[in-house]
Amino acid sequence: MSPISPRARSTRRAEGRLPLRLALLVALLVVFGSALGSITGCARLVGSAGGEQAGQSAGSEAAEGSRRSDGLAPFTVAMIPDTQNYVDYSHQEVEGFALDASDLFIAQMAWIAERSRSRGGDIAFVAAVGDVWQHQSQPIDPAHAERGIGRIDNPFFDGHLSPTPKAVEVEIPKAIEGYRLISEAGLPFGVAPGNHDYDAMWSVAGYPPNTSVKPSELSWTPEDLGMLHVGGLDNFRSAFGSDSPFFAGREWYVDSFRGGANSAQRFTAGGYTFLHVAIQMQADDAVLEWVESVLAGNPGLPTILSTHDYLNPRGERGPNPIVDLDRVDPDGHNSAEELWSKLISRQDQIFMVLCGHHHGQALRVEANEAGHAVYQILADYQDRGQAGLDAGQPRHPSLGRPVGIGDGWLRLLEFDLAGEEPKVSVRTFSTHYDTLSSELPTYADWYREHEQPELSDEAFHALEEFELPLVDFRERFGAPEGA
């Protein structure tokens, strides 16, 4: 779920002192930021690479790598945004949909697998930011029911969120099928659970929907639509638990909490050993304490944190107002701002945060308490439905826009750490259309109006393809091994 596509704007600089070079880069972006929408902090645009080149880049960017030892070659982290609309049982031909949307999901996972380092490519790790599947299997989980966080009927969501056995019979097995391709390619990966991956998602008692308002006058607020909450992660653990075939006995799977609902992985690439931590949505204090213990047990490793709900498309740390878990249960959750203040800003190893949930894209760069840059990246393409239109699927009857699938889009984070200036090139690629966002002439026509309506086409493209100079990476983590 996500709010109505919001206005893009530059986000503020963090409080605290920025290193001089980072401060200068941020200052330049403040001056020129109006052309870049939600891109904030130290980012540069990446030159177009071409669709064919992009399709090959994560598979065989060997020209640059061949000039270096294998350990120092550039590498890619594949970031998989919300995939629930691909595996949604109702988005398959057997249910009357125009195509099997799950075919796009399997094709995307196969594309990643074929470009793994074990198969001659340069993808070193896969980070999934949640909402792997769509539906839930329970009306409310027992733990929340016992605590009195009750459920009420809600005509706006009950049809869409009705629990169904097909979550367990169709959607989760299809998700496992896709991730098995990743696993069989020898790729380490981590998955953060999203709200759709919980056993139950329901309308919370105490936040009744306003059924007296005309549909055309409804606002995306709890006062009109009610409030949703989630609970139970047994379904998630059935697929991605610490004892699952994906992770049991894997040296790179270094720790877990609550049976794998939160997990940590290591991978080595570009002359560094990295730590990746995937945590629950709006995680509670016990999870944050576990993350701190994992960092303490892996000191000095550059760390990427993945979580489902963190940035919105304005680049703000804020929830979808009707899926605000912290508001409903502050003892059981932390807001994104609390996640920043309690954990991320205090732990200098965390240099990057990846998230999904909110339809669209954003970048926020700011200094942590040590004065070092933290690159916070949102990407979520679940509401894109051009592939359905191409196959003859009618537009949504009430919304009037294409039925969301995802259209094969994902993020490729291409790290080059051995050069004079370490950097990450961020690109957006569709495994369905086999093209970069920058090389698809209709890209802005298809997607901008729904995701970032107040941006120009140029600014919208700039959100999808840019370069991040890692200005203090070596200061924090040293020189790459073997340099």
C-alpha cells in the first residue's frame, strides 16, 4: 500500500556536521536540486548506457574488470523491489487475467541468476526489500488478538485483503520457485519482510472507515480509510526462515533473529567484505538491539541495511499514513525516524539503506553522528502495469489506470571501489522490456504521472539513473584488499 503519489522536493540536510567535501556536494545539490526532484545529497547523473549494454552489464562487464585482479573488479548488488503483484494468484490466466504475471517474476529472477558471478557475471549479492507475495492466510494473528489490537470490517479493504488459502497454495510456492533460481546460482541474498508477507493484515478497531464520504471525496488518511496493521511471520519463515534450504548451513548467512524474520549475510566483492542486514517492517527495539550485536560481531565491515518501509517518494522518513504500525502499536514498532535516530545514525558501519513499500523512487543522503554519509534509497515499481495493457488486460475499473504488476523493473547498484574515487552507479532496468529506464522512449509517459506527477520528464529520469560518489568510504573502511 502507498500514499497518493506525492510532490517531490529536496530533503533537508541532516543536523550535525558534514565533512567539508560532502558539505560542498550537498550545497551544490541544494542550489541545483530543483532539477533533480527527490535526489538529495551527493549524487551525479549517470550517462546513458543503452538497453543492450545494460542487459549485458550485470552479466559481462568484463572489460573493466579484466584490467584488475578479480578481487578488485566492479560488482553489482541487485535490489529487488516489491514483487507481490507478480505472484498474486488473481494476476494469472487461470483467474481470468490477460497473462501470467508470475512469468515476469520468474524471468526476472532467472535474469539475475544468469548474471551471478558464479556464471560469469558481476552480480555479487541480492537484496530484496519485502512484499514478496500479496495475500495473507489469517484474518488476525493470535498474538495481536490476545493483546486486544482488534479487527473491524472495512469495505474499502476487506475484498483486497481477505485471507485466502491461495497465499500458501499458490503465491508462496511461486516466490520460493523464483528465489530457488537465485540460490542455485550460488548468490547470497537477504529478504526483508514487508506488510504483505505477514500472516495477517487487517483494519484496526479504533480507526473506523468513514463510509459516509463520497468515493470521489475520500482522502488517503486513517480518518477516511481506517488504519491497517499486521502480525505473524510464520508464512515468511516457511519460505525464508533461518533453517530453510536457502540458508541452513550457508557460511555467508551469519546470523538471524526470530527464526529468520530478521537476518544477516556477508559477501566479499571489490576488495571488501560487506555485511547486509534485513529487518522487519518498522522494527521494534529488540530487533535494533540484535542489529547492534551483529555489527559488534562483525566490526569494521561496510554494512547495507534493508527494510521495507523507510522513505516515501518525497525522500522523507515517514510511513504510509494508513499502514503506520508505530502509531497503532508504539511498543511493538519504531518509526523510520526512530530507526534513524536509534540505530542508523549511531552505527557508522551502516553506509546504505534500501527500502520499498511506497510506490515510486527517492534518494536521501545525509550525515550520521560521525559525520559520514548514509545513502538511503527507495525503489518500488509494483504499481506499473504496461505489461498487462500490452497483453490486453483492461485498466482498473475504478482507478482508471493499468493494473499494477511491476513490468520487470529492478535496481542495479554497480559498485566500483578500486578507482580513484569509490562510487556506486544506480540504474533501473526492466528484465521484461530488456532496457534501461533511460533508453525507453515511453518511460516517463508510462510511469511519471502516477509516481511523480509534479516532476518534469527529465527530473523523473534523473531519479532512476544517477551516480553516488562514496566520498568517505575509504576513510571509514580503509583501502580495498589487494589494491
